[in-house]
Amino acid sequence: MSEGALISRFPLNERGRDLAVGDIHGYFALLQRALDRAGFDQARDRLFSVGDLTDRGPECAEALDWLDKPWFHPVCGNHDDYVCRHQSCDRENWIQNGGSWFQCLSRAEQDSFAARYRMLPIAIEVATPAGPVGLLHADCPFPSWQTLLDRLDGGVTGGQLRAIKNVCLWSRRRIELMDERGIEGLVALIVGHTPLSAPARLGNVFYIDTGGWYPHAGGFFTLLDLHSLTPVSLSPSP
């Protein structure tokens, strides 16, 4: 996928499982532990992420190593977008929300992170046996998935792109209103951004950020099977 791509599309995985995980926030060791317990097969399975790879956790620097894994496919989250805009974003707000790790990097390291994060798509579409499943960080700005794809494929720029990204990366309106109307043109839309004590569903929109990034308060990583749309059962920790 070239730098600046807004959509990434994936064909049907006929060899293994497609799993999605909620916000990671620099807790890659705990994510790996969850994958191991789920029997994740790197040769066959794929892992899709709803974004927010870094900030808050102890292993943010490992994000680039994870982006090199051929089976790991994230969308851009609002915290990832901070990295993309690190020279112009509200640094004080970012630091208050876990971004201090980035400020400690050298200029070259910051630029390296920004270059990689700018390659993250806003939207991912995955083919499944039941039909397409979409992934965004926060929400879809349109009632139809195809409308979003048409806008992004059409090369939207400027204020229109900023408005679309604002919803895709930041909006909590749907879950605040408990809006169950769903998104047309998808079997399911998978999102994170809003931490919950358990996975939730509104129409065909699945919320899977269950706080794997705050394990000290009982949070855990939800791994959702995109073919069955059910959480993967994890074996007990040793």
C-alpha cells in the first residue's frame, strides 16, 4: 500500500482466520500473549487492528516492528494521527493523553514513525464468506459504506477530507445515542475508540475496545473473528 492510501482492501482468507483487535496503545506484549492463547497462526491467520497503536503503554517503540509483520493490518486511529501531524498538532493535549514517549525520540526517529503512520489507511475492507466487513477507528460518517468508499476513492481533499477523518477517527455519537441503524453495504463494521467493559453491538456496528491497554483495571484484548463475528475463546492464562 502506497503512502497516503485512504482505503485498504483485502481478499477472502481461504487458508486461515481473520481476527480484529481493539485499541492497542503500546501494550504489544499483552496483545501477543492474547494471540498465543488464541492459537494465532502467523502463516495462515491475519490480524486487523482498529488503530491507536501507541500512546499510554510501555512498548510504543515496538509499533514499527509490528507494522513490518505481513499479517498485521491496522487502520489509522486518532492517536496515530497525532504522530502523522506531530509537527503541527496540539502537543500539550497529546502529552496529556499518553504522547510523552514520542517527545523523547530523536528527530530522525520521530520522522520515521510519522512516515510509517502516514501509510495507515483510514478504512479497511475485508472480504468474508458472508460479505464485506469494514474497519474504522471510531465511526462511519455516512449511513452507507459505499458512500464513504466513493468519497475516499474519489480523492477527496481539504476541508471535506478533514470532516470525514474527524468522524472516522474521533466520533462517539453513535454509541452515545445508542443508534442501532447500522451501516448499509456491510455485513459488519468493526470499530474501537470507546473503551467498554465488554464487546458491544449497535445494529451491525461492533465495538471491540475492551481496554487491553489498561490491564491494571481489568481491561483485556478482545479478538473478534471476522468470519463468524464472535469473540475468540481464549484458553486460561497459565
